[in-house]
Amino acid sequence: MNGRFFLNPAKAKAMGVCAGLSDWLGVDVLIVRLAMVVATLVTGPVAVLLYILTGWLATDDR
């Protein structure tokens, strides 16, 4: 893990949460996005709400 979590609007599809999480974890963004899809299918709206909350609360400046 690379320190603090930041949104990554440069590689963003929606809010930059998955791109920022992939930078923070040091993995490919496709893996994080697929994990988000699986999490949404398993938990339903909980994963979507956490995504929106993270995008709203996290900062995008480095």
C-alpha cells in the first residue's frame, strides 16, 4: 500500500474510486473494478452506497 488513499480522476470511469483504490493497493484497475462488480452482486446496494460515500468523502488532490 502506498500511503494515503486518493481518488484518481485521470483514470476514472465514474468518480475515480476504483482507480484510486488500484493505485493505493498497487494492482491493476481492472481487477478492482471486477471486484466491485462482484461485491455489488453479493451485497446489493451496500457496495454501491460505500462507493458513493467514498467518492464523496475522499480527496482527489495529491
